[in-house]
Amino acid sequence: MKQEPALWRVDLLANCNRSGAKGAILGWFTSPGFAVATYYRVTRWALLKGGLHKLVSMITWRRIVKDYGCYISPKAPIGAGLRLPHPIGVVVAETATLGRNVTLYQGVTIGRRLAENGAAPVLEDGVTVYANAALIGDIRIGRGAVVAANSVVLCDVPAGAVAAGAPAKVVRRKVEAGPIVEEVA
Ligand SMILES: CC(C)(COP(=O)(O)OP(=O)(O)OC[C@H]1O[C@@H](n2cnc3c(N)ncnc32)[C@H](O)[C@@H]1OP(=O)(O)O)[C@@H](O)C(=O)NCCC(=O)NCCS
């Protein structure tokens, strides 16, 4: 059985196109996206571990909020290869689910429709969400779909489609899937 590469390796490749320990050190200092993805991984790992680790989770989570203005809940599962080209003001609700190789640009919000209704979007593998888009409620964004800048997405988007506008509509059906990073050196 093929072994899955470690999450940080896929995050590193997605954000910096680098690999290995040296690449990770360089990536940490040169790519804020890789730094935020790594903080998120540590935050979630510590949360799931429980006990005193929750303190570590709280500290690293606060670090993401303070240093980058991103509010990514560690309760939200996010697949390998989280790419954050400009990690400022990204919000991911605790009930959201993100697949592998998802790209989120600055100001993206993935949240609940109403505070009292818990459901938040599911983003399948290879989804790209451009600047300042809001994806809200119990919706599913299909594999390789693209959400245009400043869109407000309130309904499902089919795989490979481009959705734009507020409220968003499908403006194009892409042929190829989104950027999927499959291999790690
Ligand atoms: C998603 C995006 C890549 C779409 O590109 P595309 O698939 O080539 O689509 P097109 O540019 O051909 O546009 C298709 C239609 O959607 C509309 N559209 C595209 N982007 C839109 C947007 N953000 N909001 C509303 N409508 C939009 C176009 O006006 C066009 O409408 P028409 O068919 O009536 O003329 C692009 O519009 C986008 O949002 N880029 C964001 C880039 C960004 O965030 N840059 C900052 C990085 S730091």
C-alpha cells in the first residue's frame, strides 16, 4: 500500500514548491502561507491530542489570529496541500470541511449561513477560492471548482465549474480539474 506523505510535506510543496527539511526551513521564513498552514496543523494536532496539549493548540491558534489575521478553526478538517498565497483575513468555520490541495486567497470566508445553524461548506479536492469570496452554509463545492473574487456562494458548485457573482452563478464549466499536487519528492 502506498504511504501518504506527511501533511507538512504536501503543504510545503503547495506553498513553496520545495521539499525536504532544508526546503521547510526556507519555506517557513519565505512563505507566510506555509507558516500559517503549519501553525494550523500543529493547532489541530494538539487539539485532537487533548489534555494539556489543548494549551498548545490555543497558543498556536492565537498566533495565527494575531500574526496573520486569519481565523482558521482547528476543528475544521483540512486535507494535505493547503495553499494560502496571501494569508490575510482568511476565515474557516469549525464545521467546514476542506479536501486536498485547496487554495484560499486573501479575505476568503468559509462559514455558516446563520450563527445558530451549524452547517458550513464542504470544499472538495483542488478547489480554488479567489480574493474576498464568501462561501456560506450547507453547500458543496465540487472537485477542481473555482470561485471568483468577491463572490458570495450560497449554493452547490459542480466539479470543475467557475462560479462568480453575488449571489454566485456558474459562469463557466472548466474541462480540467484544479491544481492537484499528487507527488512529493
Ligand atoms: C475566477 C476567474 C479566474 C474567472 O476567470 P475565467 O474562468 O477566465 O472567467 P472569465 O474571466 O472569462 O469570466 C467569465 C464570466 O464571469 C464574469 N466574472 C469573472 N469574474 C467575476 C467576478 N469576480 N465577479 C463577477 N463576475 C465575474 C465575467 O464578467 C464573465 O461574464 P460574461 O460571460 O457575462 O462576460 C477570475 O474572474 C477571478 O475572479 N480572478 C480573481 C483573481 C484574484 O483574486 N486575484 C487576486 C490574486 S492576489
